[in-house]
Amino acid sequence: VKLLIDHEITYVVGCYKDGPAQVQFELDSEEMMYADFDNGTLVYTFPSFFMFDPTKVFDTDEFFRNARKAKKSCPLVLTYVIGEEKHPPENTDPPESILYSAEEVKFGAENTLVCFVNHFFPPSIKVSWTKNNQPVSEGVSLSRYYPNSDRTFQQFSTLKFTPNKGDIYSCTVEHEALKSPKTRIWGDYAELHSVGWDIYCVLGLGFGFLGVAIGTFLIVKGLQKKQLVAI
């Protein structure tokens, strides 16, 4: 039995007023690579279990050159569309957040807290951590912004920590669409097991490349109804 499965590769360019442009490539709506303009390279985000070397399949230099062209044209198209729409007010979407441990919690054993922030726009948030009501910066990391299919964004912040009885941790998210900062709390009174595996793989990829349909889109955010403009 020969089974053929169609897959879709999408080239996504996103920009918003007074903000940086992002260029990424998706397989079946899951990210597989993105342009890192700060370091001048294309970053592959295929999981380690993927059965091929993407650099042998994709022309990295050509993809990045196209990404730079898209980055340059995106603000121009955005300015034109905003003018055509007579400067509509910017839509905002407040973030949702959840705080959980990446692994099963054992007192005295190093672990990672994950603050997952999702469904927000524009892609500009501030995430801060506390331990027992004191600010924490050591061991903190922040991912880049990842676009969702509804053209909102998601982001991870993590904190490496060693849980001890009585410790209370919090993750606070600030965003212009929130009336006040949103705080999630984690402590030894909470349910001490990991829910991370159900959530942390949100950026996982599927297998296969048999059929490919390529869609090219320019995401123009900040307009009413979150317009998706084809180029």
C-alpha cells in the first residue's frame, strides 16, 4: 500500500508599526526555520529526531537573501496598507499565561520553571520573576516571539531553580492590552508534578515531505480584523 500525504510549506513575513520584521518558514503550520537578522543567518528549528540534515535540503544562503528582501519590503507594504485604511486604530490582544515545572518536582533537585505566554498582540511583553517576593534575574531566559496561526504571538520564559520546601515563585507578565500585570504563582503547596510535556512540545514538527504546496504571505498586523495580505 502506497500512502501519499500532502504537506504545506508556508513562507511567513510579519511586521508591525515601529517594530522589527520577522521571517520564518513553516511546515504544516509548525515552524521549521527562521531568519536571525541580528546574526545574519538562517536558524533551523527542526527537532533533533528529524531524519535528515536540513542544510542539505534547503539552500540556506538563498533563503536568507530572500528573507532580507522581505524584511526590507514589509514596512513599505505596511505603510501603504495603513494609508489605504485611513490609519485604523491598532488592535491589541491580551496574553494568557501558565506557569509549570518542566520536569517532575523533587525537593533539592535542579529543575526548570516555564512561564508560557500565549495569544498576545502586539509582540511586545515584559516577563519578570520572583522568589519569595524578591526579584530574580539569575538563571532566567526568554525565547523569541513565535507567531500563532491566528496571527497572535507566543513566548517562553524559563527559570532554572532548585525547589525547596516553603519556596514560592512567581512569573509576572506585562503587556499593553492588560489593565494590570498578570501574575502566576508556583510553590510547594501547588500540585507537585509536571504538566510540561503536554505544553512544552507546542512547537513540535511532523514528519514527511511528499507533497508540497507553497503559500507566501505577508502578515500585516495592527489593522482592524488582523488583515493577511498576500504578496
